[in-house]
Amino acid sequence: MLFETGLDRDVDAVVLVTASETVQKERVSKRPGMTPEHLAVILERQMGCGKTRAAHFIIDTSGDLAATGRQVPRILRALAGAKNKF
């Protein structure tokens, strides 16, 4: 919702945590009470690939937890070294 509400302009950097569309649909469809119609509404409200272009950093959670965790140190190093470059 950060991009959809324009609040991304109030931060120095944006880290987007995302997964492939297939994984997103699989995860969301497992939520209690989720219907295909509700899922369609959720996906329609999201910004889609525009978020990927607007984010400074992206963490892809499509894989397992270890693969996700390996992405974080690089981003933390970049943020620590940037100091107001964003």
C-alpha cells in the first residue's frame, strides 16, 4: 500500500518483498475464507510490476526461507553504505 497511497515519497528507500505471481496466488488461496473472487479483487487493487520498478531493493520470497535470508545482507550493506544517497 506504500506506493498506492503515495507514502513512498516520505521514505529514503523502499525495500519490496515479493514473490512470483504463481507463489502469491498459491499462498493467498490458502488463507481461511479466501475465494477466487476475493483473490481477484486483491490482485486488481495492487500496483503490479510498477512496484518493482519503483523499489530501490527487492527481496524475492518465491524460494525457501534460506534463499530469502541470503538476499538481506546485501541490502543492509547497501543501506548502511548509502547514508542519505537516496
